[in-house]
Amino acid sequence: MAGKPEEPIVPGDQTGPVGESGPPPAAAPKPAKKPLAKSFHCTNCGAAVTVRYPGASMTAVCSGCSSIIDVTDENYKILTKYFKATRDYPLTLPLGSRGKLKGRTWEVIGFMVRADVASNYSWDEYLLFNPYYGYRWLTLDQGHWNLVATIKRKPEREGSAIATLDDNKFQIYNQGRAQVKYVIGEFYWRVVIGGQVTMIDYISPPQMLSMEQDDKEVVWSLGEYISPEEIKEAFHPPAGVPPPRGVSPTEPPVAKEKHTKMGRLLFVFWLFITCAQFYFTSTARNETALEFRGGFIPNSKLNDITTPVFVLNKDMANVAISLHAPVSNSWLYVSGELVNDDTGVSYPFEQTVEYYFGSDSDGYWSEGGVNSEQTFSSVPGGKYYINLDTESGDFKDILGQQFNLTVKRNVPTYDNYLWFCFFLSLMPLYSFMQMRKIEVARWSNSDFNPYLSQSS
């Protein structure tokens, strides 16, 4: 919508377009009010053409025949004729639309479609103007928006892959040549259909640093991601905004930031539980409550073995029961129960020791061992005894054998610590997978895809 801007305006910081030839117009003295619009008739089709910002705009595009007209020429010379129907390039933001972005009011005065020369991949660019703050660009690509301004300072480049601006490193994303396919509205330089520039884009989401070069100059610009919701709220486009598709090169790295925060939290929790584990391990008494030697007959069963009564000190602590037997290419199975002599409460357990070894075409092999251990957590203190049944097999020597049973109180354990670390790492692992999925999608259209080089 036309009319006086909401803010007092002066042509001050008139930043130019992203990578088009020609410097921005020189700053003019502060006007008392917005310059009056200027109208004339197209010299090609006779349709009325209105210039909203005479003195700032150098070209205008006829809405009737889409001819590009030099408004600085008294005869309004036609620079280029382009009769492509406007419906082939529908405008999401109509010319004359006004909206507030980053606290400043902008008016849409020009629209351009540009495409990569090699692939013919195209995107839209809207020229915004505020005489106080100059020109900005809104780019639209696959439903994603960026607010772009040219910058005067030149970034430092490390080879061809990295560009640094204000201590922020940008990674190269794409490079090639872009050409103008369609324009309409007003522009402050002489637009030529088919005009080309060399482009290089570097990204550090949510920003993009771009260099565009023609045979006259090099222009740098800095873009920042703008969400579709911000565009809708600012300009209220009649047909709404197109839904975003895929992941934009500059889309804010929310998943990456979440993963970083989660990694820090993981480290804090890991440090806490590690310190707790160290404390409990160092303070564990590891007292031997019982050492029992029992006999068994190889390759047979033996029931009703009972140990002497022993005492478990401390009101509440764990108990470790260890079994040792001289098995050799044989096995011993023990079924038992730890019984409280006062209350009759029992803790059943089963343990097997088996050890096999030999050699084959692959060499020596072995499996199992002569020791086995089982731990009960939080067993009350008191007097206890153990009932045992044994069974064995594969013994070549059938003479009587002995096994050793040891009961220890308040032993250091690591199982809970390891399980806690495992489950604690599942969420960061999931967030890493989500982050990587998004980053792979972000770089999928890049000429310098780092994930493609990793997989190849």
C-alpha cells in the first residue's frame, strides 16, 4: 500500500542489492517529506507507469508489458523488453506492500527472479526501501526467507572454504553464476534481463555471507533467516506465504543448540555420578562374612548342604556370593538360598562355573572360567546361613571334589554406575542423530557437502 511511511525518512544507509552491479545512489539531503510519486506512459505499450521514489530509483518495470525502463532518461528509454506473463512468476508480496521487520518499516518496490546458470535453479528476491535506512532484500527460496543487506567491510577469507566476519567463521556452501530471469517494479540500478554475476555463498546459520562479482565490482552482503511467521505478521500477504520445504542453509540450528546444551548437562550429571561412585567405592568395607569349603561328587547331584551361621554387619548393605570350583572341560551348578536365621526371609540364587578349552584349525580357544559371583543389593544386617544343592557334569575324574563359597558384605560395585551412564547417554545420542539428520538435509543442495565427502 502506498503512502507516507510510518517513520520519518531520509536516504542515509542506502545499502544496495545482493550482488547486482552498480553502487547505491549517493545520500541526499534529508527531505521534509516523502518525495511525490511520478507517473508517465510506457514508450512500448502506453500503459501508465508510476515511480514511487523518483531520484532514488533508476529503473522501473511496466506492469503492462514488463519492459524495463530507464527513469533517469527524459525519454524513458526502454533498456530491455520482457513479455513473459506475470502469472508465471506470482508475487507473494505485492508491490507497494509495507511491513515492519527488525523494528523498521519497509516497502516492497521491486521483485526479481534469479537463477543459477548451470542448473537453472531459481529463487525470488524482493527489493525493500525505506528512505531513512536505504535498501534491503528479502529472498525467498523453497518457502524460506532471508533479510539481506550489503556490507561495506570486506570479510577475511581463509583459502576458498572459510570467510570470517566479526570473528564469525562462515563455511562455503555454493558458488556459480546467477542471471536475472524476470523483474518488475523499481530498482536503483539499470537492470538487464539475462545479466549475470559470479556468486559465492558462505553460511553460519542463521546467517549467510555472500559475494557477487561482475566485470566492474565485488559486492558483499550479509543475510539473516526470517521465519515465514514473521513475514506473514509483517506484510499480511493476500495469499499467505508458501510452506517451507526441506531445511534452509540459514535455518537456525535449533537441534544443534539443543544437542550442545544436552551435552553440557550430560557432562555435569556424569561428573556428579562419577564422584558419587568414587565416594561409595572408596568407603565400601568389603568385609568377608563367610568362607565355606564344600564337597561334591562329579557328574552327580548332591542336596542339603548347609553352611554355618554367619553375621552380616551394618543395617543395610549389599552382599556378594562368590563360587570357585576346579572345573576343567566340565561344569558345576549350585542352587542355593541365603536365609535370615531370625526372620526366615530368604534370598534364592543360582550360580554356574564352567570352563572349556581346546584347539582347532584356528588355534587355541577357551570359554568360561572357574569363578562366578552374584550380588544382592540392600540386604538387612543380622545372622544368616546358606542352603545349597549341587549338580555337576563332564568330569573325567569322578573322585570327590571341593568348591569354595565366599560371602562378602558391603562390596564396591560398578554395575549401577555403568547402567546409569548408559541410559544417561541415550538422550544425547538421540539428539545427535536428530541434529545430524537436519544438518545432512541442510547441506544436501550444497556443492561442498561435507557429509557427502564423509560417506564417499
